[in-house]
Amino acid sequence: MNKEAKLQSKMVLDFSQNRPNEKGQLWATLNRTLSQRDGQKQLAMGLQRGVSDLLYLKDGQLAGIEVKYPGEKHKRDHVKKQLEWGKKITKQGGFYFIVTSLDGFWSIINGEPKGVYFIEDIEKLLQTGKKTIFF
């Protein structure tokens, strides 16, 4: 398991241990494919490129939470696709964040996001024109 997957697993495990009454309100979207053929099948079944790693539903509000391990590089085009999806969710009244730490994750869950990337922050990173982005 890579560092990003370990961080996401830690978030989900902590959530399940500390918020058992909210079971089913935090879930993962497995936007990974095994092959090109598998990718085509997944797309036909509803896979959406750019959808957040985690989705959190609380009091009728949906938050997309994209997990990034700090200091690792990400392809600009992939981040751009994720941002496009984030904008769709916010236009519908939801929220979108990129998070790089367990503390940042909990700040979102507790309704006071800090130490996270907001849409405006991500847009600024994309405006640099670099092919890779570090969070």
C-alpha cells in the first residue's frame, strides 16, 4: 500500500472508531482501474474521472475529500480533472477539499476546515503551468 493509501486508510479507520453513529456517512470511491479494458468497463458502469477519494455526507451536505500525501508529485492534468469535479459538487451546494493530513481531515469532519486546500488554492497551483504539482 502506498503512502497516500495508508493516509486515507488511517482517516477512515479513525472516523469509524470515533464516529460509529455516522457509519455509512463517509465512503470511498475507488476510481482505479486494472487495465484499459477494465477502465472502459468501469466508465460504462458509471465511473467518473476526478471524483474525490472520500465522500462525507452530514446534515444533507456532501463534501468531496481528495487525499494527497504531502510532498508527493501529481500530474497537472489529473489534478485539473479533480478540480473540475470539485467545482461541480460546489455548484450543487456541496464542498470540496484536498487534504494532506489527518488533522486536516478532522477539521473538515468537524465543520471547521483548516490546513486544507480549497478550490481557490488548487486553482492557483494549476495556474503555474507546471506539469506536476506538489501538495
